[in-house]
Amino acid sequence: MFEKQEITFPFYPRGYMGNDKMGRPIYIEKSGHINPTEIWKVCEEDELWRAFYHSYELLNKLHYMALSHKYQKQI
């Protein structure tokens, strides 16, 4: 799963960068740098969806838990 995220990153740059004042993670997507033709050359649609789902599950399991621990409240 991580392989597809690493392969598609040059064509679809995105990720979490820091957090806001309330402790929520900030998601940044550089939409002007997306190259859809190259993305479809390296992966299928269902693989891309699975990569999105996997990153969202990591957000829920790891990032929110770590930020909740850091700010001593549920995020």
C-alpha cells in the first residue's frame, strides 16, 4: 500500500503538515501540481482509492491518538 503512495507522490503531492491551534492535523494538497495522466500510468483507480482509505485510517489511528495525547483532550 505504501508503495503506491510513494509512486504517485511526484504526480499528486499531498500530506499532513503540522496542526492548527485546536490540535487538528492540517492536510495540504498541491492541486496545481497534479498530473492525472501520469498517475493513471502507474496505478489503477481501485489502488488509488485504497491508498486514500489507508491514509485516512492512519490519520484516525495514529495522528489523532498522538495529538490527543499531546493536547490532553480528544481530537
